Amino acid sequence: MTDDPGTVRALSGLLAVQHAAVYAAAAAGGALAPLRPVSDPARLLAQSAYGAHRELRDRLVAEILGRGGSPPAAEPAYQLP
């Protein structure tokens, strides 16, 4: 089904944010790993965020495809604070 281009564009914008969030959560987990065991609670939070953002990312991809759109790809890297 082809949908309103504005809706697909908005969903694509949300997907771009989720791509960045997945990247950031993975980077946070990786940065915290060497600080174990003191970093374990924060690392578990980063792992949980990573999984949640991946799930939302995948749902957005399916929604965009279902509406006849082409989901934007993730950037190779993102600038983190």
C-alpha cells in the first residue's frame, strides 16, 4: 500500500533517530565494558537501551516498507558528545 509521502517522511525521520540511538547505546556499552565491575549497572542499562532501540528501529523499517517507502540506511558512524 502506498501511503501519504508526509507520513513516510516523518517515519523516516524517526528511523534516522533510532539508527543514531542504536549506535550510541552500543558505544556506551563498549565504553563501559573496561570499567567492570563498577560499571555493571550502567552497562546493563546500555544493553537494555540497545535492545529497545533496535526493536523500535526494526518496527519502523517494517512500517515504512509496508507504506511503500524506502527506509533510510544508517550512517557509518555518528558523532557522540
